[in-house]
Amino acid sequence: MTQFLFIRHGKHGGPEGVLLGRSDAAGLSEEGREQIRRLGFFVARPQVDLIYTSPRRRCLETATELAIALDAPVEADVALDEVDYGTWTGRSFDDLAHDSAWTAWNDQRDVVRIPDGERMRDVQIRVLRYLQCASAVHPDARIAVVTHAEVIRAAMLAERGLSLRQWADIDVEPGSVWLMERTAPTVEAVAS
């Protein structure tokens, strides 16, 4: 059985109240670095075998901090990338609150596509495929997965059998850890 420790990146040093999305404008703040250093000691036992991370700067910096405490290799994987927020990237949450598309997306995340961006269902599919592949490649490993709030939510909602519309039921704070276990699927030969 593969054990996944989903970890949201630490607090970033970018502007507060802005949807960073796939922007690499902000890395970790000093508070975020300290948050992850403390977290590393918490998740170090039992041993973490490897760390997979989103390619975004705030996640790469989080994974690098964790690698020091966990003595584990780091590998970036695009399957763990932030949601593509399209035209919303860089906008303030105050501004988005007046956008009818933002309201529709938050009410119906299972069907609404972000303008020039992704559907949450597609995000969920890519993270679930990642889990399937990683558990097949690394059976019996303990893997730290550094990613973003909505990617973690998508995985946890699927794990709990909940709808993407129930996103608010799962609060994913910076530096939080979520445990998920997966058994690699078996493949049986079929006689022809």
C-alpha cells in the first residue's frame, strides 16, 4: 500500500487577497519557510521515501525545505500543478466576488469551466491518475505530495465520495497535511 501525505505549500510572500494561480510571482515568505521546517519534523517519522511537487515556485520551495528535514529526493510533476485559473489569475478576491462567472464556478464546480482555464473535474481526474500511477510505480512507499489547496480538495473529495460542489467542506490551510492510502491496482492476464 502506498501512503501519500498531501501537503499544501507554506504561506507565500505574495500579495494578500490575490489569486496567484499558475503565476510564479511569489515564493515562500519567511513565515512559510518556518512553517514548513516545523512540519518537516512532524512528518519525518516514519521515513518519507520521496517528495513529488507541483512545478510552481511556492511548492518547489516548500518541497526543498521538506527535503532537508526528510532526507528525501524531490521530483516535480505537472499532474500536481495548480488549477489553471485562466483570466482570473492575478485578480483580487474582492474583484472576483463581483464576477458572475466566479460565483457560478463556486456554486457548480463540477460543471463550470474557468474562463480560459480548467474545469475542476479535469483537475480531479489528473490528480487521481497521478495517484494511480504513483502507487503502481512506488508500491509500499511513503510519498510526500506538495501541491495546492484545490488539487488537495479535489483528491480528498473523491476519496470521501463527495461532490466537487462540497469543496467548502474541506479546509486546506497553508502547510496542512492530508493522508491518503492507495493500493496499486493488479493487472490480470486474460487468455486469448
